[in-house]
Amino acid sequence: MDKPVLFFSHSSKDKEYISFLRDRILEKTSNTVDVFQSSDGESIPFGNNWVHKIEENLKNAKVMFVFTSPESLNSNWIYFESGFAYSSSIKVIPIGIKGIDVGTLPPPLSLLQGFNINSEGGVNNIISIINKEFDCTYPESFSKDEYRDLSQYDELYSYNSLQLVDSIRFEFPEHLNDEIILHENPFKQFEGFLNDNKAFFCYSGDNTIHSYGMEFRSKNYCRKYDISGDFFLAVSPKKAIQCPEIFNNLPQKIYKYDKFTYWWFYICFAKGVKLEKTDYKLSELLYRQGINISKNKGNRYNFAGVDFYIETPDEYRYQGNTFNESLRVNYHLESFNPKIICDLIEKLINAKAITTRKKILQ
């Protein structure tokens, strides 16, 4: 008896993510189903006609999962495959991965019922559909640890840990020393940074610039062309992970100085997140995770080449928006990879240096 066939439609740029997921699905179903994945190098042997093989497997499939990611949505290929499948009476189910929400998809995919993979429950939905469509009884046993293993193939991986973060914030004091001073008009400098990165922006009043996932403002109310006071930038955690340019290029843009070697930012945590602040307790917890005390200062710690320490921002710093907990991270400019933020938070969670209300990670 032929095995039932699932068709995984996806971008080749998501190959590692989909291959890992495919292997786990085959394990959960004891290899009693076939999963066709066009980019895995096995479903289509080298030298065969690629399009013909895809059409052949589409005809054999009963269910198609369309994995929508930032990469696949920029390709017309998933629309071709899903359109062919739908016209052939194959059940087509869109799945949002890597931060994509199926509720925001454009038509025609928005007309189909789907779900997101942002926890182990999303993967168990796949098992549930296999059970329903093929009359099987496989356990929906995909665990949190397995989801974390899958997430390592996501460029926004550690999605769950990012839910603990309210924002990533940068401070730009008016004077750091006699040499390092702000440009006369930091708003115009930030406009230039956004234009360089082809980002939309708009003013709100005279002292705030809004862009998608970012807000740049002065701490003191000031007119656009009468600059006084200090400035700060608030960035959503996902936007920060996607844009290393914010970390590596922005300080040089804002200041009249081109010899920066390092800068700093704050990881501001959501309400309900608690950090261990007692140094002798924290140092022991972190040491067990391979994080050492910094050579620069005893109450700081070093991870992946960056120094960090725990502090509570004062009310003035963020225009009256106080946060229960925050980390200050000092990093080297021009080479910082913001994915380190996810790795650091995961380490703190594993060390039990972070505690949360359970509902934050649901």
C-alpha cells in the first residue's frame, strides 16, 4: 500500500528549517507518511526534470503545507505550487514561520485557513491534520525542547525569549566628552539613516520620528530645528534583531565623531519579568552557564564578546516610562550581531537568572 503524501511548499532559503521539521514529522509518524520537499536533494534526484517531478508529486499529494516566511513571500513559486494544488482539489494549508502571521497574508493565501508555528503547539497542529486527513492516531507529542531545536534554524530564533523583551533602547547624550558631541540636528541625521536604509518615517509633532518598529525622540520637548537636550531610540525586539545597521552604523551618524570603538544599548524587559540582581548569586548562576565576570569591572559579565550588567532605568531616562528590569549591554561597533541578544536571554533563562509569569511565554 502506498504511503500518504504530504507536500511541503517553501522557499529554498528556508531549506534547513523545513528539513529539520520534515525529519521530526517523519519520526513522529514512524515513517508511515511520505513528505515531498522539493529542495532537499532527495525528493528530486539530481538530473531529473525538476518541474515535472514537482507536478507529479503534487498529483500524488493529499495535503499541501505552504510555509510562508519573509523569504517565501518574496517568491512567486509558492503561489504557483499552491494554486496548482488547490485547482487539483488538494487541501492547501498556509503555515506562518519565522515571524510571519498567516492572518496578515495577502490573497489568495489569506482565503485559506492556516496557523502559525511560534510554539510547539504549532508543530503539533501538523500532526493533528495528518491524523484527521489520513485517519491516523499519532500522538501530538512535539515538546518545548524540540521547538527550541527547530528555532535554531530561524533567523529570528528564540522567538519565545523575545517575548520577554519590551524594547531595545539606545541613548544619545548631548556630550560624551569634549570630542564626542551630537550633530546640530540629530533628527535630520536620523532621517538620513532611515533614507540610507530605505525605511519609511513620519514626524509626530516636532520631537518624535516614527518608523516601522522604531521611535526616535528627544528627552526634552524641542522644536525640530531648535535642538536641545538628549535623544533616545526605542526599537521593537524583532526589528532590532533584523537590523544590525541600527547597532553598527547609527552612533556614527548621530555624532560628530568617526572613531567610535564601542557603544551600548538597553534590553528593557516586559512587565512580569524579574532578574536576579544580587551579584554573588548572579555570578554563580551565570558561571554554571559558561558566562564569566568581565575583566573590565567586577559587577559586569562577559558573553560572546560583549559586557553586560543588570540595572533599573530611572524614570527620567525614558520619558516617564519605567521598566521593572533591564540589561545594559556594551558592544563593539561595526561587528555586532544582534542575534547575540537572543542567545544571551536564553542563557539567562537557563541559568534561572530570569523568572517570569508563565502567561508571558504562552
